[in-house]
Amino acid sequence: TGMGGSGLAGDLLQGLAPAINLKIPIIAWKNYGLPLTNFKKPLFIFVSFSGNTEETISGLKKLLTSRKKNVALVTTNGLLKKLGEKNALPLITFPAQGLTARESLGYTYYSVLKLLKFILPSIKIRDLNNLNPEKLKTQGKKLARIIKGKIPLIYTDPDNTHLGYIWKTNLNETAKQLAFTNTIPEMAHNEITGFEDKSSKNFIALFLKDSEADQKIIKKAEAVQKILKKHKIQNQTISLTGKNKEQKTWNAIILSHFASLYLSKLKKIDPRKTRLIDELKKIN
């Protein structure tokens, strides 16, 4: 359970489950309280970068009224850490080092993954030394120039929905840019009709393409792009690169950070400040 950048670790677990040999069902909970399940022995992992996320804290407090077993916490500090220490719960902490929650996804995801590996030794944690951030930095700059002035619509195959969502949230928070995501082939049965509206010229469609996706999905995406091109809707293919699922995932995440960062610079705004989120917290 986790919100915003802290909750992305759950999305990654769901998306990478087959690749890391994680064979138990996963619920990524992004709400107050706790999900209803019929699991006999559920494991609850609460993730909050700040340690003060109210939705996540509400779930932990509710759980502590009835149990203190099979509960683990991941945070940097705050109330979550205090509750963990007070109740002698398994607690993983890491230094914030001036990062935001979304920039700390590597910390939160691998904290959760290593925690799970204690319980499920069959989980695979692969080496990611072949990542090339400098190359992705250059690509991100180019993408930022292409995206500027448009509202991005991010499309993925169903096995990469986690990437579409991470791209959306990074564009939202870092570039203060509205962005939306959907999957192929589902969008071809509803959303595509929205491009008939004249306002669709304000959008750019970004297709995250995995060469290992089902060929039917790849062909469907290509057909959609042909229609968009015919109707003069700007669209761009972003190929997922890497030797395995994890490399493709992290390359795509790093690229989303660079594209969002350079878009914020083109818009001359602070990539770290989230003014409206801060304003909402004060009202709430």
C-alpha cells in the first residue's frame, strides 16, 4: 500500500512479477484503509517516502488494531517509522539524499523486492549494469522538444501498463503537464473515436513499443498510428530497449525522468516543486 511515487513500487511488482519469478497474487492499494481480500496469510507492506502519507498511515493504524504479524514498512522517516519502531515491526529505511518520492523508486522497489526475497528465495534479482543513462538523457531532450505544447497520451501493451502510468506521473509532477495513459488494443475500441474532435490536435500520442509484445498488439498499434497520421494527429514511437524485462523497464523509467525534466526546463518551471499538491495538503 502506498500513494504517488511511493505507490509505484507496487505497480512495478505487478508488472515485473513473471520476470522476477514472483508467483503470489499482488494487490497495489492506493486508497485509505485496507483492501478486502480472502487471503489466508496476507503480507502487508506499507511504503511511504516521507513516512507521513495519510492514506498509508490510515491503513497501518487500522491493521494494528487487530494484528502485528506479516506487516513490514519501507520509509525514510516520519510517523510510519515511529509506528514501526513502537510496534517492533520489520522496518526498512533509506536516506532521502534530497530526492523526491518518484526519484526514489529504485530505493523503494528494491527494498520491497529484497524483503520479499527473504520469504520467497526463488525471486530473481538481475544485474542492471548495462543501463546507459547518458544515451537516455539525449533521447529525453529530443522527446521534450517534441512533446512541448501538446498533451501526451501514452499507450502501451497490457503487460507494460506500469510503464504507461509511471510516464504519466513523471510528466504530471516534474513537468506540471497533464498526461493520460491507456492500453492497446483496448483504446482501439473506444478512445480512438475521440480523435475525431477538433481539439485532438492539442494532443500527442506516445506509443511505448515492446518488440516482444504479442504481434497482434504490435500490428494493432501500427494501424492506430496510421489512422492518427492520416488525421494529422502527432504521434511518436518510443521503443523499449534492453536485454530483459527489467532492463526495458528501468530504461523506460529513466527516459521518462529525463523527458519530464527537460520539458520542465523548456517550460521554465521548477521540476521539484509540486505547488498544487502542497496547497491541497494545507486545505486537507
